[in-house]
Amino acid sequence: MRPLLFAALALLLGLAGCGRDPKAKESPAAPASPTQKAAAAPDGEGKLCEHGVLDVVCPKCHPKLAAVFQAKGDWCAEHGFPASFCPTCHPERGGRPGVDVSGKGGGNNAPEKDAPADGTRVRFKTKETARLAGIQTVKAEERKNAGGLVVTARLAYDATRLAHINARAAGVVRAMKVDIGAQVKTKDPLAVIESAEVGADRSKLQAARARVSIAQKNHERVAALRTSGFSADKDVLAAEQELEAAKAEQAGLATALSILGAGGGSGGSYTLTSPIDGVVTQRSATVGKHVGLEEMLFEVVDTSAMWAELDVPEAELSAVAVGQSVTLDVDGLAGRMFRGKITYLSPQIDLATRTVRARVPLENADGALRANMFGRARIELGAARASVTVPDAAVQRAKDVHLVFVRLAEDEYEARRVELGVREGNLVEIRKGARPGEDVVTTGSFLLKTETLKESIGAGCCAAD
């Protein structure tokens, strides 16, 4: 912050003036997409300090700024703040200068035409003054591997490898076989449940088995009598019908108990088992608890594969399709990259975020990926292209227009309206407005921006002493 204070003081005392390059033509900036807006604002630009004043212009936090406002005749001696936005005298201004130096414009009150024109220049009176201002620059870099669209991603379980397990018949939990975190295989026991319904079905099954046995013996007897001529054909047919009915009843009860997981054993209890291999991630069953059919007792998840759910901005949707390759880096797993392809693109747009959900399956053999992790996904849109990138601290926003300041000489800087691309880490892609190798301002870019706005803390473009 110290270099910014020097910049403010130097601009007041030594700024000779600024203006448009006579050869430069004002070029209207295209409306920024939601992705571009999210990537544009430098960290802390609109932050209020502990005194309730915009941090970068608070004279109590930065005492050297007091001389700037006093020299301008903008000073409240009683409270020690600029009179134009003193938080005590003018609480309605929220501790901010009257001009929109935060750059968060919009609507008819802050039209794009009020932003600094492309080519607006800020020039110091002397090179010594420029040196004392402490403005720092970096070179805009050309990157060959910046092709693609970077979006946010959230990790989720693969729904095809997720099992929610409930009771097969209402009853009371009598024994627990696993707890949360247990690794289970298919058909491993989870809990033992005692159920009156299961007990009744087992009794019915025993009766059905006895009926089958009796019907089988009766059929054999009638058939033997028919061979000897002592029984009619209709008696044999009736015995066959009884035998088939008894077998059908037995099979139906046996199938029902098997579905319940109570095919074996005796009495009224049955064992609840896992339908998949995985890890137990949730458990609501406890010994002695009465459970019904609708309640989920266990969640078992196979985490050997996960889903990355991407939020694709509506404005970028036309360039995204199923089958495109994706590279993912995840918060908390620095240095590791995960790769996959888009297998699903939602047919609807989220009303709140104006994004579309895309899904990317990922292998997770070592279990490093966990549900609800966040990260950044780069969707490959085609062949890598060369692009210009700058630190996000170099990008300012004024009246919904994005700006960078390019150093033309040691004592002269030029405002450029830029079109932003994707953001990766602390770097922002500049699609239009800056060229590789140009020196762009980082530290001090905020106060240079205020000098291009009328009625700013530096008295405005071309109006400084």
C-alpha cells in the first residue's frame, strides 16, 4: 500500500496533465460477460477500513493522503476526513468518494461512455516525480497453451455407484454389523432386523412346503389308481392342479423372503446386506430403533470413481459440447491434475447463477478426490492458441469497462480498454487491448484509474496542477 500513497501524493504535486493521443480512436468496449466480470476486480478494491472509509483513500490509515485532500480544499478538520465523504457528516455516502472509483457501475447512472476513453494518457511533470510515485509494472506475457475455458468445479459422488439402503420390512434393529467408514463388499451384512412380517411369511412358507408335500403324494396315489383302472382321468387332473397351486404358493413366498434378505434363517429376523462394494458414509440405524420402509438406514458409496460437476456460464455455452476433454486441478491437492471428458450437459440453465451443469467422470483409485471439494476445470475448446496474460492486479474496472494502464515512458502511462478472456489463478487473459511485451501497471493502477475519472481524488484527468 505504501507505493500507492506515494502515487497519490505525486499525482497531486507533479501531474502535468493527461489526454487522448490525437492518433488514437475511441473504441467502444463490448459488454462484459458474467465470467469476465467475475475475473476483473482486483482483490480489496472496494474494501472499507476500520474507520468506515474506502481503504485506499482513508487518511487515518494512510496519513500522507491528508495533504492531498487538504491541498484540494476537500477537508473536514473536525473529524479528520475529506469533507466530500466524511462518514460523520455524510453517512449516506458510505465512506466513499462521490465519483465511482470502485468501478462497479451499471445502469443509466454510470454509462460506458463516462469511462476513460481508450488512449487516455497520464503524464508526470518530471521523471523524478514518476520515480517517487512508486508505480510498479510487469510485462504482458504471450502464452501458447492458454486455449480453453476455465470454470469452477465441484466434486460429487458418482450416482451410479451410490446405494441408499432402507429396511426391507418394518421392524426393530437387533444388531449392528458395521459403522460409518467401514469398507464393505456386496452382500456383506449391515444390520439384523427383527420383523413380525418376516416371521409371518416364514410360517406361511413352512405351511406351503407341507401343502406341496401332501399334494405331491396325493398326485402319485391318484396316478397309480388310474393305471390300475380304479380312478378317473378327472381325479388325476384335479390332483395335478392342487400340486401346481401348492408349488406356486411356495415359490412366491420364498421369492418374497429372498427379496427381503430373509431367505435363510428362522424366526422373524432378517439380515440387511450391502448391494454394492464401497464404504459406509452414513448410518441412521441404531440397536433397538423401530424402522419403517421409507427411512434410509445406510449409505454406501463406491469412491473408486467420482463426478466433477462444472458450472459453464451461459455466455460460453455455444463453445461447450459432450465429448470435450477437461483438465481439473482441485483445492487441497496442489500439483495434481485430473483428466476426463464431458459426458453430460444439462438441458436447463440455473436461474440464480445463469450457468449450465456439465458432468465429467474421474477415476479415483487412491481415494484422493472427495465429495464437495472445489477446483477449476479447463475445458479444451480446440487447438491451443496464443494469448496475452497479465496479473489480475493490473486490471481495473470503471463504469463497467475494463482497463489496464500501459507504460509508454518513464513518466507517461496510457489507459487501454481491454476485452477479458478466461482467468487462471492470478492471471487474466487479455483478448484485445494489450500486446505481448508491453509494461502494464500493477501497483498504482487503482490511483491511475482515479486520475482518469472526473472529480476523482486526484481532481480528474487533465485538471491537475
